[in-house]
Amino acid sequence: MALETFDSGNCIELPRSQERSGGAVRVWLFVVAAMILAMVVVGGSTRLTGSGLSITEWAPIMGTIPPLSDADWTVAFARYKEIPQYRLENAGMTLDEFKSIFWWEWSHRLLGRAVGFVYALPLAWFAVTGAISRRRLPWFVALLALGGVQGFVGWWMVASGLVDRVTVAPYRLAVHLTLATLLYVAVLWTALTSGESEMTRRRSPVLRIGAGTVLGWSIFQIFLGALVAGNHAGLVYNTWPSMNGHFLPPDLMTWEPWWRNFFENHAMVQFLHRMGAYVLFALAIGQFALVVVTARTAAARITGFVLGLAVAFQLLVGIATLLMMVPLSLALTHQAVAMVVLTAAVAHAVSVFAPGHIETALPEVG
């Protein structure tokens, strides 16, 4: 998030933002990022508890109000009884059981609306008061638009499970989670780089490539994990390090046409997620070793170490989740730690691409 020029052969970083209320803007953005992170975790709980299809209509305004009377609950439950998930999986569910899954989905949607308000209202204030410069304003508006798109994508995902399926389509789940991930990365990056920095020298190209690769692969690994979750592929091949005695399971390419194997074949999507985890671990460890050799500031070394540690822990949690056949507590931990890994990857990338910003941002927020 910085303009770059050259001065006497050295690459100089010029701060992009000159907001007069940098601390307030940062705090606001960190709050929004935290809410997005919470929404991802609540979304995972909604999926794992089978609650995502309990609300069968999309009402952006009126949907904020939950059922308030016995008659309202009866109507909501009757709508749920019309979809395949109830008829094929939850026939005979009581009203109290329906309420338990309804509240998960309602909370997820309410949190999404809250994120929109918490972002949009302060944005308007900061724009009017000049805390956000006119030059930077289009970027902040683009983030707002991306959040709106995420709301539409969420309903597009839910709609896929209301007619011919008992769950949402894995493709749409992966798009929904990946878009939330990108939005989180964009908001967090903006928060960490929105102020000025006294650091003028950029990192080496190799270090920058490494940091960018780890961040990009972290996002890709979350996409692969969403495909595993959407296909319930964690419930097969519950052995490690082999997949039921095989490195390459015999049913990797049994679907037609061939490309469907990479999105719907349980063996393939789990294999790709496993291999993606190994690649991410190798990239994180390699990046930390590179930082130790080349980085001059503590921020790059510390964030590199935290990143490697988070990826290693996530690898262990993933293995445990698989071996224990995806218990709810471990599955939620696995998704939450994935966001911790992503947070560490963003912080490290900022320490490399925009050195000095983290040291400036965190004390102001604190």
C-alpha cells in the first residue's frame, strides 16, 4: 500500500495515506477485521451444526427481526419443512430443535449486517471530516462494495441447498468462504498500512516474493479446505500419513468429466488439501529461514516466526481433526486457526512489503 520511487539507487517508500486521524481509522478497521474473523468462525459453526439452511428466504431488512411469537415460529418452521434437508435428513425434528439451528444461521446473518453498518457509518464520517483523503476514498468504497457482494454470494450459496440438495453446493461454499477471506485480508492490510512509516528501504525481492507466496498460498489452502468441508470429504480416509495405506488413493480420478474430480471427488479434494498443507508448511519454514538471514528489523523476524509456528500448529490440528473423524470442537478449532495463520501471513507480508508500518500502527491502536 505504498508508492515507490528511487533515490540514489535506493528504493524509497512513500506513505500512501496522510489521514489526520490515523489512529481512529486504524482502530475502526481493526474492529471491522475482528468482526469479519468472528463471522467466519460463526459461519463455520453454522455449517458444522447443519444450520445454514434453516432460514429459507433472504430478507436483508426484515430478516433482522427473528420470530417473536409462537405463530412466527410455526411459520418459519413450516418453511423449513418444505426443503429437502428437512424431508431427507431431519424429518420429525421438533420445534425446539429447529430453534437451535435457526439461531445459528440468524446470528451469522445478523453479524454480517452488523459488519456492514460498523463499516459504512464510520466510513461516511471519516470521509466527511477528511480523516480519509479523497485519493484513498475509492479504495474504502471498494471494500464496502466487496462486502455487499459477499452478502449476495451468501444467499446464492444458501439457495443452492433449497431445491435439489440437502446441503449447499461445495463450489458456492468455497467461493463464499474465499471471498470472506479476501475481504478480511484487504481490511487488515489497509489497517496495518493506513498510516505513515519512517522506514524507507524496501526488503529484498526474494523476501517479498516469499512473503507474497505464503500469503497467497494461505488463501488458496482455505479454498481447498472449503471444498473438503462442502463435500464432507474429511469423513473418508481418516488415516495419516497415508490415505488408507496409499499415498495416491486408487479413486482419485474416477469422476467424469475429469475436472469434477478436483472439486467433488472426496479422495481428490482431501488429497489436495493434505498436499496444500505440506506445501504451506514448507513455504512458511523456508520464509522464516530467509527472514533470519536477510531481515534487519524485529517485526519481520517476529512475524515470520509466528507465521511458521501457526502453520505448524494448524498442521497438527488438521491431522487430529482427520484422525478423530471431524468432531465439532476440533473442526471449529481448525477453521479458527486457519484464520490465525492468515492473520500472521498478512502481518508478515506487511512487515516485508511496507516495513515500519506495523511498528507504527500497533502502538497507536494500543
